[in-house]
Amino acid sequence: GALPSAGRFGEAGTAMRRRLAEGTQDARRFLHAGVIAAEAGRHDDASQWLRKADSVRAMLLPSEADELARRLADTP
């Protein structure tokens, strides 16, 4: 999204929390939440969202699945 691309992780995190509160099981949302959390230094949150994205990974495009795999490999 535009906010993370601009380095505005706090605002991006707020926007993402609103979208996640809707309860939709969306691998892309979970992946983006994980990326935003990781970039903001919230590694426990990032790990949680990335694992959640992995649980519904069939919804991801191949490039998104590749990014998820890379990020999972880098997440403790």
C-alpha cells in the first residue's frame, strides 16, 4: 500500500487494524499486516500475521506466496 511504501508504518498499522477488525479471512490482508508489523519492529505481531496468512495461502498470487515464504524464513 501507499502508506508503508512511504515509510508511514504507524498510519499503515492503524489502517490495517481497522481492516482486520472486519474479521475477513484474507491471506493478502494477513500478509500485509505481517509486513507492516515487521517493518514497524513488532516482530511478534508480524510472526502471528504471517502464520495466519500461511494458513490460507491458497488465496495468494504466486508472487505473494513467494514473499510470504521469504518473510516466514526470516521470522523467528
